Amino acid sequence: MKKIACFITPHGFGHATRMAAVLEALQRQIPDLYPQLFTTVPESLFAETLENFGYFPVHCDIGLIQKDGMSADIPATITRLQESLPFADALVKELAMQIKGCSLVLCDISPLGIAVAREAGIPSVLIENFTWDWIYRAYLSRYPDLLPAIEYLAGQYKQADMHICTEPVCQPDQEAFYCGPIFRRIRQQGKEVRKKLDCGDKKLVLITMGGIDLALPFVHQLPTFTDTVFILAGQDRNHRLADNVLLLSRSSDFYHPDLINGVDCVVCKSGYSTVAECFQAGVPVVTVGRATFPESPILEEFCASRLGGESLSQEEFFSGSWLSGLETLFSKQRTAPARQNGADSIAEYLYSFLS
């Protein structure tokens, strides 16, 4: 058995699903690979993709404290950063003992993993399309108290032994290894998903906001669009609001990449994993921008240039005004499915080192 350690930020689920895709690709190359996951992302999310792994609940990252699924609380984030940085020596040493026997430490995008790897004398790999110091700099002019955290975290990231940038990249690094978007693999054909949803010949729209609770004021408008079935993913339970409005829980039987592959259009928060899974399927996508989050415009531009996607402001999304343009959305053709998964590129890159 070959063990590796993985430190994963709990900010949303996109970093966790990205890591799961990478580990799935690595386990195809190295069947006896046993990843040990350090994160507070629910273990069940990884179990959707991986069968063989260890799980250790460790709060290894602050990221951004969220007010809700679309906005961050920067003052609260600063308070938490001041409480947790620099990393406590005792914590780093304790975790270093836990990962003894590992061949490698993968970090998405938790800098704690890099510090722990250095303490344990194990090579570390940073996987990212942004790092937290880059995110925090976007808020620095309004919140100068972020500067100590920015400088400390930038120093930690530079200590990584290997650096992998995955498209769409926010902060290019000429010395990094580059790969395309990383996504979990589709398992079911679209027609099988549609049959399971029992939607007949109706158009399917998937609305997904990344698994974070978010009130959607426009839902009362959806039953009037009788020729369309709306699927709202990431809810607290499975529930049918109307004949054509289905709420799916985070633990539903539907694998998210399969859902995306089975629908006619995806309306989503501009988050990495959903955008990457839309890229895999080539499905038309409409992103809801987060004006204050610096990754958002980069993901939106990627969707526009590579998927012919459109963007909505939060006002347009929450009001439901976009519903009047459904026919235009349905007229969009799928783009060619992705030929290369960035997860496979990373697996090939790391294979010789791990084997």
C-alpha cells in the first residue's frame, strides 16, 4: 500500500471534488494508492467518487467566512485569520506525526499541508487555480488588516516542492506545471439520467449553487413553465415543489457530473467544479456572478469563450427575469465534450514520482 496525504480547503465543495477527481485518476495508475484526507468537508462527498481512503477531520483552512452562498464576511474572515495564523507549532508537529509513511502531500489549496509536509520531510504538491493570498489581495484596499495574512500565506505557498496550475488559472506562474480543467468523470449517459428523472421530452434546467444554503425567491415562478423541468441541486432534502420542480438533496442518488450531462442547460454560481463539469459535458451554461469574488470574472470569461456561456447579475438571477429567455438558452448547441481531463494529466505527472 502506498500512502499519500491530502490537505483540502473546506471553502465550498469545489476543491474537494477537484481533489477527488485527481485521486481517482491516480488510483487508476496506482491501484494500491491509499490517500489520507485531512479536511472538514464531509467524508460522504469523497465517498461518491473514491472507495479506498482514510479520513481525518482537521480544520486546515479559513478561506473566506461566508454570509451565504454568494457573499463573504471579510471582517469575520480577518478575525479568524488573526486567531489561526501563524500555524501553531504543536498542530504542525502533531499532523506531521500522523502523515509519517506517506510518500507525498497534496494540497488544494490549504497551506497548512505544505507546512506539515515540510515538518515531516515529505515532498508537497500545491494544486490550484488560485491561492488565498491572491484572493485576499482583492480586498486589501478596503481591509488593510489582511496584509499580514497575505504575506504569511504567500510565503507558505512558495515552500511547495511542486506547483500545479489548473485552468482556468487566476494567477499564472511560468514555473508551474499546467493542466486543463479537472472534473469528476461522467458515469451515466444523458438519456439514462433523463429516464431516472422521468421527465419525458421536456427540457431540463439544472440550478446549482455549490451546495451552500441560499434562498431562491424566484422558485414560485417555475411551475408556470410547464414545458420545462427544473432541478434544484444541493438542497437539504429531496422534495417535489411542483410537477416540474424537483429539489435534490446533497446526498441524493444523482451523481452531480451525471446530472450536468443529462440536462439541457445549467444555471450555476460561478464556481470551479461546476464550470469544469459543464466543460466536460459541453452543456450550455449560465453563470451567476459574484461581483466581489475575484475568481468569478475569470470563470465567467472561460464559460463565455469555451462554452458560449452567458452571465447573470445576482439581481437578474434572484428576480427570475432570466426565465423569460429560456427558449434562447435551449437553442444553444452543446460544445464538443472535453477530450482531456486535467486530473489525468496530474496523474501522469506524478506517476513516476509515486511509483
